[in-house]
Amino acid sequence: ELTQDQKALISYIVDAHNKHRIPQDMAKKLLQEQFNTEENFLLLTEMATSHVQVLVEFTKNIPGFQSLDHEDQIALLKGSAVEAMFLRSAQVFSKKLPNGHTEVLEDRIRRSGISEEFITPMFNFYKSIGELQMMQEEHALLTAITILSPDRPYIKDQQAVERLQEPMLEVLRKVCKLQHPHEPQHFARLLGRLTELRTLNHHHAEMLESWRMS
Amino acid sequence: PASNLGLEDIIRKALMGNMEE
């Protein structure tokens, strides 16, 4: 079912996605630094900055991305960074990390001054991603598809972005059929998560404001 | 903390250089 080019695209994107990790020392700090609201706030902010840098490195590897207009590249990244980061965090949370790291991370997020009305939908999203039992190919492709959304604000050449996103969607559709043969709805469910991500993205801007105030 | 402008700065710098710089 998959053509040679599609297989090459998958392995290329999965490889880039696997390299898409925050530095080891940052991850260690998250699990070791002492624990108070102020510290959690600073650590989560530092981690977010590091995660954006890592996300940009991943995005540079998306075939065709660097051939897009430079300002459109920035508009795409700016419009999708938060969503791609939530998707990546969902993957981390749905993979059982060794000896309780997930619990420590979750606790740190819950006790960093972020309002409960935002934390609940975020962890619901992580749970819904976990339930889909996504394979790494699906995560890598869905992240690329999220970034290559032509309808982000300030995109000048939407067709150019569509031409990159469409083959990715086609490959993801085939991958879902191959990896989830008994779940014809699987691909549709993945796209449904993209809508949920948009809502989270919208709340995130509000949350950031109120978090900074408190 | 990374305000939206901060986000754009981080993206511009990362797009220009690579991680090691």
C-alpha cells in the first residue's frame, strides 16, 4: 500500500521526531529541583523555551518546509508551536516513564500556579491521546501535519503549505489503515484530536496571561 | 516568561542558527 517514497518520508520524519527531545540536563532538572510554585513556574518556562528550540529543529527536517517563504515559516511555527508541544507532552505522558517520573511531572504542573480550569482539559487531552495507542509514526506525522496547517494567521502562500500537508495526510491515512486494521475510525479520531488541540491552544493564551498575573 | 513576542524571538533565532550555537 505504501509507495517507496512514502516509506522514505515516514522513516525520515520518525527519525527527526525521535531527535526532538529536550536536553538531558533539562529533563533531569524537572525531576530533581526542589518543589515550590515559584520554582515550578520558572522550570516550566525554561522547559517551554527549550522545547520550542527543539521543535524548530524538528520542523527544519520536514521535507519542503525550508523552501517555504521565510516569514511563512515563522508564521507556521508561531501558530502551531503550542499545539505541537501539547502533542509531544501527550506522547510523553501516555508512555509509562520509569519509576514515577510522570507523577512527579504531573505534580509539578499541578502545583505551579496554573488555574485548575486549564489543567483539567490539558490532562483530559493527554488521556485521550493515550487511549488512541498511537504508534511513533502516527505521532511524528501528526506533529508535522499540525505544523503544516495552512490556515494559521499571517500565512501569505496557503497553497504552498497545503501542497506540503496533503501528502502527509495521505501517508498518515495509510499508516492508520495498516497499523489499526480493525479500527476504520482511527484516522478520523486522530484528526479529531487536532481540533481538541486548537481549543487547548486558545485556552493556553488566556492561561498564560492569568498565570503571569498570579 | 515566554510571551508571544518571546516565542517569535526564540523561533527566529532557532531558524537562523542551529541548536549548538
